[in-house]
Amino acid sequence: MAPISLTIRKAEPQDAPAILALVRSAYRGESSRAGWTTEADLVDDQRIDENGLLTKINEPFGAVLVAHDAAGDLIACCEVLKKDDTVGYFGLFAVNPLRQAGGIGRTVLAKAEEYVKQTWALSEMQMTVIWTRQELIQWYIRRGYQLTEKKEPFPYSSLVGGKALRDDLYFSVLVKAL
Ligand SMILES: CC(C)(COP(=O)(O)OP(=O)(O)OC[C@H]1O[C@@H](n2cnc3c(N)ncnc32)[C@H](O)[C@@H]1OP(=O)(O)O)[C@@H](O)C(=O)NCCC(=O)NCCS
């Protein structure tokens, strides 16, 4: 496989419309089925709105990271957040469904881990995954994450412009020592 040429940087507010389109295409609806893992059968909403995304972009102890290819197209993004003096949170992770399974996700996750170490000297990364997504949990385990016993509630009452398709959802918590 040819090496992936990615430019990864902190997002600016003007990146928001492109990030919203990327996130929605990867997590929701028919477009997301082109990828190998999706929430299309679990949730039918907008995932996040522009205000929510701008809050993450402007968060003083957080960042949205964006990855562009050599042609300048946005192909991946993620969010990192300093939770406390040791723990970082990783989320809003998306790769263009037409570009998945080529190593882009792995590269962006490694960059996010590096970012929280370099920026805030954190020693642990945490993330949450809907418990049904076993293929994705296995992917994180192959990246060094551990599936914990901890659970977090699914935000049924605060979904953005839509609804959940199941009533048994919750998040499993995964952690990795950095
Ligand atoms: C999760 C996601 C970011 C991964 O990005 P990616 O670019 O596909 O990741 P990579 O190319 O680095 O890895 C692809 C992996 O998928 C695996 N894979 C490919 N097809 C698969 C399938 N049908 N079932 C299970 N795993 C599969 C590959 O084996 C590879 O894993 P490995 O490197 O451990 O062998 C991307 O799929 C995505 O955007 N998904 C939708 C949004 C989402 O679920 N985000 C995460 C929320 S916590």
C-alpha cells in the first residue's frame, strides 16, 4: 500500500461546514454504509450541529484536528479534550467513508494521542463507543485500548435533529495508557 500523505492540523472556525459534512457522512445514513463501520442502524439524527462543533473548535482545553490529503481535501477529523491533569478524551472521529480501511484512521488516532501528550502532558486517553459496535471496539483494542467495565448513558434526550433507532443503547468506556 502506498504511504498516506496527510496534513493534520488544529481546526479553525471556518473549517466547521466541511467538518460537519464529513462527520455526518461517516456516522449516519446511507453514505456511511460505504465505510466498514457506521451508526446508521442505531441513530438517525445529525450527530452534531454547527454550534456544538464550534464550541469544540474553540474549547481552550481541547482541539478538533483535521486531516487533509495531498489534493487538499478534508478526509478525516477527531476531537481531543483535556479532562483533567492526566486524562484526555478522544471523540468525533471520522474518516470519509470512501477512503476508509486504508490506514487513515490509525494515523489520525496516533496523531491525536501524540497531541495530548505534547500539548498537555497527559498519560491516558479515554473514549466511549456504543456497546453494540463490537467491530469498532475490536479495532480500538488492536490499537492498544482496553475495554473497561464502565458504562455511560446514551443521550436520548439531547440528540440533534433526529432520534435513536434502538432503546438499549449505552456507551462502553475504553482507555489506553499513553
Ligand atoms: C472508525 C474509523 C474512523 C476508522 O477509520 P479507517 O480509516 O477505516 O481506519 P484504518 O484504515 O486505520 O483501519 C481500518 C481497519 O478496519 C478493519 N476492517 C476493514 N473492514 C472491516 C470489516 N468489514 N469489519 C471489521 N473490520 C474491518 C481493517 O482490518 C483495519 O483494522 P486493522 O488495521 O487493525 O487491521 C472509520 O471507520 C469511521 O469514520 N467510521 C465511522 C465513524 C465512527 O464510527 N467513528 C468512531 C466512533 S467511536
